[in-house]
Amino acid sequence: MQIKNILFSKKFRNLLYENSRLLVYIVKLIKIYKKSRLVNFMKAFISIDLEGLPYIVIPGHLNLKGSLYSEARKIATKIALIVADELNKNGFDKILIADSHGPMVNIEVDELPEYVEIVRGIPRPVSMVSGVEECEVALFLGYHAKFGTAKSTFDHTYSGRSINRFEINKVLVSEFLLNAYAAGFYDVPVIMVAGDAQLLKDDVAQITPWIETVVLKQSLSRVSAKSPSMIKIEAELRESVIKAVANFKENKVQPLKTKQPVKAKITFQASHFADVAELLPIVNRTDGLSVEYTAINIIDAYKIFQLLVYAASGVSGLLEWLQ
């Protein structure tokens, strides 16, 4: 049991973050070990955003001081716990929830079951999928379409203020695709996505047809949508989890991969964001709004993307201060 204690120690995992290529091999070793007779448990990962959740339609739902933020928190918490409960009933001993919208402190924690862990706060490594490497499967809840998608509530890609487009190896990605690629790096398949109908119709159905889906809203515009009752949503979520877990156990799902090294391209919303991004030596300016860079893998590409988004946020703050 000494090997087990080393593999699962916090200190050992923190050291591994310094070398992502080594980490992926160790994660595979841990998964093999967990499937052995010595350890018999499964852990699921839930990443939950707000914009693709039912009933959330105005900016007041989305920020800490918003007029309807408390309502959004209740909706997010209920959806997350429904899915966590059904996962637990279907053989998952632990569920890790990554609170993944805005300030990333949206889920109400008072009534979390004993089998649930939660990742909160920002900034953190690989943002919306922080901790996915610990798990066997991933589920994405409340996800929305990428920026520029017609009739999709709050369409954006990671940062509505600064990001127009993000491409990974010439594939235009949504947050769903970016996070699915990151999970796939650790051989973790996404088995279910619940969110905006347009995302499910576009990226999910076209690129990952093996994933179970639940429509939480049919968007009528960027700030309006039609959603079923919570009673119906709960029934559909539970049914979808049961199907998704069965697909996983029957090897009908697969991790989403992208080739390495990763070539990334960001198109910003304004040229001053690109002005600052190109200060990073590994970044090349391609036009007034766009920059490119190459990373050894999707995890490093994700972290560089995060850094450039945070830099853009700093520029916005600076320009506001200079008014």
C-alpha cells in the first residue's frame, strides 16, 4: 500500500504540475492502479457554467452584484446536485464539481453531499476543467455556444470582453471544445453535455456524436430563451446520466484529442489587446487583432490563453483608469 500512498499524496501531485508531459503518464498509471483489485472506486468530474442554464437570460443573472444573481446560483446548484446524485446512484463514489463561471464561486455549498468535492475561485490552472485529471469521466453543464453564434444566449468564447475567436490547430473552438480537448489530454472522455440547444446542435453533435445531451434552453435571441419546467429538466438530466454512464461502461465513448504540438490563434475584440499579447516572446502578431503561438500540448496552450485573457483584462482596467 506504500505505492498507493505516494501516488495519491497531495505533495506528489503538486510536483507533477510542473511537468505536464510527465503528469499524463502518471495519471494513466493511477487509473490503471485504481482499476486493480486494490482500489475499487470511480470519480466523475462536473464543470458547470451559467450562460447555458435554464431561465438565465439577462446580465443581472451573471455577476456578483446582479439583480438576479441569487436566482442563478439556486438554479446552478440544483442542476449540479441533480447530476451529482444520479452519478452517485450509478456507481461513482466521488464527484468533483468545478464551479466555472465568472468569479467561480456560484454554487451554494451549504448542502453539498459528503461524496461531492468542489473547486472554486479564480485564477486556477486550466480554469473550467481544473481537477479533471483526477477523474474517469467528465460532464459539462450550463454550456453555451461560441462568440458570433446566432440566437444563443450570451454567446461568447471564454471572455466576451476580449476574445472574438480562438482556434486550436485551425479548429474554431467553443468553451466546450477547448475543455473537451483538455480533458482528452488526460484520457478523460466527456460523456454528457447539457446547455444551449445551438451548442448541442453545432459543436457537440458534429464533433462528438457519442456524447449524451440535454437541451436546457432554446435561445430566441442573445438575451431571451425558452426552457422546460425544472421537473422535466430533472427527469431528462437523470435519464441522460444513466445513458451516459452505460455508454462509458460499454466503451462507447472516447476522449477528444488534438495533435501535438498545438498551434493556437487568438483573434481579439480590439487591437490594444493584441498590442499587449505580442509582448510575450512566444507570441507572434499576425494582423491588427490576431496573434499566434505554439505550445507543446493543449494544457500549455490553455494556460497561455488564460494568461493572455488576464492580460487583456488588465488592459481594460488600465484604459478605464486613464479616462
